[in-house]
Amino acid sequence: MQLYSTKNKKNLVTLKEAVMKGLPDDNGLFMPENISPLPERFFKELPGMSFAETAQAVVTHLIGNDIPQEALNPLVAEAFNFPVPLVQLDDKTTVLELFHGPSLAFKDFGARFMARLMGYFNQSEKERLVILVATSGDTGGAVASGFYKTPGIEVVILYPSGKVSPLQEKQLTTLGHNITALEIDGTFDDCQAIVKKAFLDKSLNQQLRLSSANSINIARLIPQSLYYFEAYKQLQIAGNTLPVSFSVPSGNFGNLTAGILAKRMGLPIKHMIAATNLNDIVPSYLKKGKYEPKPSVRTISNAMDVGNPSNFARLEDMYKKEQCHTCDMMGMDIKGYAFDDEKTKETVKYIFDNFEYVMDPHGAVGYLALKEYQQMYPETTGVILETAHPAKFIEEVEDILNTKISIPERLAKLTNEPKTSIRMSTEYQDFKEWISNHEF
């Protein structure tokens, strides 16, 4: 498998180089040189395949022979050893529950696959690998869980102080061992900016082997494409005959980009629906044709509080065509909608009252976007990606519903665990001084 930088298509690297490096030197993002459709045979056999078998087939198709099959198959099976249920709300509305992994968030798919892939590539290295990751919520917990005690790998997680839920914070500040949490006095965008500067800092990269576990790393993007195939398979088994569209709660846009990757591999997706909160950078772009990043706004769907989505560069790259406006091309596949907190709260309550289903604020934004989309495209089956267990946002959800919700045991036990984090400013030099002098 060859990958190029979105800023220079002649800058080709191997899968190992792209995964272990995280970012190209030119500050672009790595993308596969070739994304070809899966064979027709795969789609005919899909209804009879387990999720692990589907994942093995799709990953093998995408990466080729970069990893021997005898190593890849168990790696994939171990990474995705939890269920991915599709729940029916009404005849045209389903919810894909992506929160049944260890950290109760969809990011377990990317983090667990990435940890095992990096462990495989890193096994012959003598120098420790330092993973840098910025999180607005669930990424940190998933990466902490996925890489916990992985030999030869240290993880440094940057998160915005006071801007993740208490249980999310406990997931990334209580493990210890090879996991270190930096509590940044700023926003997610500040955390992400520090990580990007670190990768472009030549002197720091001479001192440390650095890589990324954010959705900017291609090893996160590949596995996130897999559950789109699983949802489609389950709809096939259930007898669905309508076109299928996916409503994706969106922040950094890795999840939606992965859906477009699945579409390019032949999955018959009618539209991807970009569901955002007040941080409506991409929906605004689709309407105006102008990309205007801005400081993020804090909302109750905090994992989507991103004012400059990193993966937009990948989306833009996939839709660049000579003599065609990129926005127009993108708009053929992606529809965008944005909603405020009041609408989100109303929807969490509406779904509970009408379907007896507890949905977190991010999923509620996805529901809102799907319903608005279906006014224009009524003859579609909608799949809402429920990206995190509602207990991860227990304060907001219980306040909205005025009722107690159950907390899964693996999350509840973190409540009384002591938090360990290092407080830090948004200044890059403060971060550089700390990491340069830290003993891993």
C-alpha cells in the first residue's frame, strides 16, 4: 500500500511509514494512493459474514500485502471482539451502537486497531515510540485503553481543562503506567495545535520518536470505515430495500471521512449526513462554498466542539477534480446540518419519551440531522451513528430526562479513582520543555 500527502501527491510512503509517522513533513495528511471498489463477490457474501470476517476482507483489500495474512487476521479479530448492534427506532430510522467496546465509544475501533498495528510495526525497534493525542472527549479514553501497557509505546494525551465530561476525564487520567495526561488551559483546538507543532518540530523529532493517535493518523481512519459495512449488512438481513444514508455526529470529521472511504470502496451509500452542533464549519462550507474555520464554541455535545476540523483536508482532497468546484462535488455525497443545545436537549427527551431509548447529546444531533434530511429524501433508511454510551454524559442526560440512567460497571468503577494529570498552558514552548525533559 502506498500513501501520499494531501499537500504533495508525489510524496509517497509505505503503510508502516504513514502509521508510525502520523503526519507528513509538509503538514498534510496521508491518504491511500488507490481506493478501488471491493469485488462484487464480497457484497454477495456480506450477509453471511461475521464482523471480524468483514473487517479482515476490507482491510486486506485496502492495504494489500503490507502485513502477512497470518499476522493480520488475528490482529483484526482481537481489535474488534465486541458487538456492533443496529437498533430500530421506526421503519426508516435505525441507530448503530458503536459504544460496546472497552471505553464505551466508537473510537475503540480506531484505537484498538491502531495499537495492535503499531505494536506489530514497532516490535523490531529498540527506541520507545511516543504517541501524542489531542482529545475533545472520547479519543483520549479509547487511546488510553487501546495502548495501555503496550510494550515499547508511551502515550501522552492532551485534553482541554474543564471541557470534557468527568467520566471521560477519569478514563484518561486514572490508568498510569505508559499513559500520561496533560490538562491544557484552553480548547481542543489549542491541544490539537500543540500536537501538530510537535510533529513539525525538527529538533523534537530528532530527540524522540513521535507518532499520532488522532484521526489524522491513517490507522484510525481505516477501521472506522468498517462499521458502515456492518450496518449495511444488518439492514440487508432485516430486508431493507430503501437507499441507505448515514447521519454522523461530526467534530474532527474522521468518522464521516471514513464513511466516504467506504463509499469509494463500493458500499452503496446514498448520502453521508454531516450532523454538527454550533461548530458548523462544514455545513456552512457546503452552503457557501467557502471554508471558514473559527474558534470552537462550547456545547453539551462536547466531542464535536471543533472549529477547524483536521480531516476536512482529506475530504477536500477526495473531491478535487479539474474544472469542478470542490464544494459542488462534495455536496453530491454529503449533506450538512447544524443544531444548538436547546434543540439537542429537546431531542434527547423526545427520543426517550417516544422510543424509550436513551441517546447521548451527540446521537441526538445525528437524529435531528437525519429527520431534517428525510424531509428532502423521504424514501431513505437512515442510520444514526450513536458514538458514545449516554452514561459518559450522565450529568447532561439525567438533567434533560429528569431520571437516573444506569452506568456500565466498567465506567462506574472509575468514579472514585484518583485523577492524575499535569496542568499546562497553551504555549507550545511549555509543552516542548516538559516533553523534552520527561523520562519515559
